[in-house]
Amino acid sequence: YGLEKYYEDTLSRNNNQVYVNFFAEIFSNIKQSITSNKREGDIITSIEPTVENYLEKEIGSVSRQYNSKLTGGIIIDPMTGEIYAMSLAPSFNLNSFNTEKNISVFNNPLVEGLYEMGSIIKPLTMAAGIDSGAVTAETKYNDKGSLTLNTATIYNYDKKARGVVDMQQVLSQSLNLGVSFVVSRMGNANFANYMRGFGLDEETGIDLPG
């Protein structure tokens, strides 16, 4: 699981010889060679032990305080994308884990879970709308509070109408109907191309399974 699963090809060995512990070989009177059993490759992670330790303590504290079903956090370098720390609570003890009980505990919802995009998609949609020329900062629309598309009804978060508003208010008030309006002006195919252009269908680069 985890990094070991992701880099299985890198860490695997070429033969079926029994692994000889390096320290056991040094301090043993029995001379055994592990040259033919050499690793295919090495992994150096970006995890910072001090930062990881701090995050695990904080996540554990929050989990106990709120008795949460799941608490998680990631500390990332915003310039490079390197992961300095990643933690989840509750966790599990590998020394006493029963895989027959619940094998799903090995899943890491921080990188393997599927979630709706949420309101972060709104500024991306607006950027695409402006860049494509479908809307400008001065463009206005009549917000009626709901919109039915393909039998599904879309509402603003509070199910209230806003009347005539401009594009800035779409972002300021996080209006679902506002971004729906932008997409309608762009066209579905054009909107999809922009989202792919933002890289939303690409892997994150976090080298963990899923």
C-alpha cells in the first residue's frame, strides 16, 4: 500500500533469493553476499519528519476534540507541490491489524476519495468565460433563484433569487446560477475544453495509489 505499492516496480528485486539484513550480515560470522539481491532503485521522499510529527499531533488533537469520523490534513509546498506531511485520524496499527475485519482502512481518502469540486470551480469557470469572450466583468444576468436543466433543478446555496446581478457578484456571493449562466454563454464543448486545459483530468502528481 501507499508509496511502496506505487513504486513496486522500482523497489522490486530481480531474483527470488531470501533477503539478508544488512546489519545481520555485518555482525555475523557467516559471510553472505547480497550483491545479487540488490534493489532496483531507491526512493527519497519529500516528507519532513518534524513537520509530519507536528501534523499528526494536531490532527489527533482535532479528532479527539470534535470526536470526528475522519480528520485529515496535508502540508504542501505551494511552489513545488512537494508533500511535506500527510496525516489521517483515526489511523490504524499495522502490528495488530486484521485485514479480514476492514481492508478499506488502507485507503487514503485524502488522495483516493472522490468529491464534488465545490465552489473552487466558480473562479475557474469565470476565468474561462472571460478568456473565451463569452462574458465580461460588466455582463449581467437575471438570477431567478432556480434553473432546470435535463430534469435537474439547480439552486443557489440559499435557494434565493438575486435579480439582475453582474459577474463580480457571481463570485462574491458564490452563485450557482451565475456560473451556470456563464457556461450557457460559452457552450458545453467549449467549457469542457477549458476545464481540460486547466488540467482537471490529469493526475495530481502525488505518487500514491489512486
